[in-house]
Amino acid sequence: MNPYLDYFKITLKNLGDGYARFQMPVCPEYLQGANIMQGGLIVALADEAIAHAMMTRLDPEEGLTTIELKSNFLSSVAEGELIAEANVFKKGRSLMIGDCIVKDKTGKSVCRVSATFLLLKKKGKNRAGKE
């Protein structure tokens, strides 16, 4: 359903109530000029993990979209795998907040991301059967 995940070889490892765990390889083509993982890709991985954790808490008529991200880079990584573990912090009426820690293959924290998502109400049919 999400070509981005396939393109960057991201795999879902675990999904539960308000929780998601993703894995992504650190490939040579993902490195920036200093031969370390490009930061935007790490944040995008975290964004996906948070979104999937949130999807487990959505009502059938709800969707979501990212409206704010904050990232703290804690360490660099140049090889191996990245593991992103995300949790829902809070679900309100119109917003959801989630957090993610991305670690390298040794378990060292690489990046911390907090995100706010807007809850979207999917359009349904009215009594007359029209959208």
C-alpha cells in the first residue's frame, strides 16, 4: 500500500495497540557526503513508524496526516540496520501525538522523533446515499 516502504527496503517487524516497529537497512546509496546516513531518511522512517502505531488506534471513519515533526539527532550511523520503535502518546478529538526512537544495530539511539498528526474524517454517504 505504501511504495515508499518498498523503495527504501523498510519492513514492518511488529505492530500492536499504539505500537509499531520497523527496520531499514543502511545502504550506501542512503549515505550523504560525510558517509553517514542522510538525516531526512531517518526522520522519514520514524514518521512512518509513528503513523503506523497511530493507525492501530483509528476508528474506521478516521484517517490521518502529519502536521508537525520534531527530531533530535543523537548519533550518526554509516552501516547496518536501523530499528524504529514508535508509540502513541495521546489521541485527542482532532490530533494524535506519537514518539519514536530510532536505534542502530547495536541498540544505540540515533534519533528521537515526536510527531503530531491531524485526524481526518473520511467522507461518508449521507441519508440520500450521496457523498
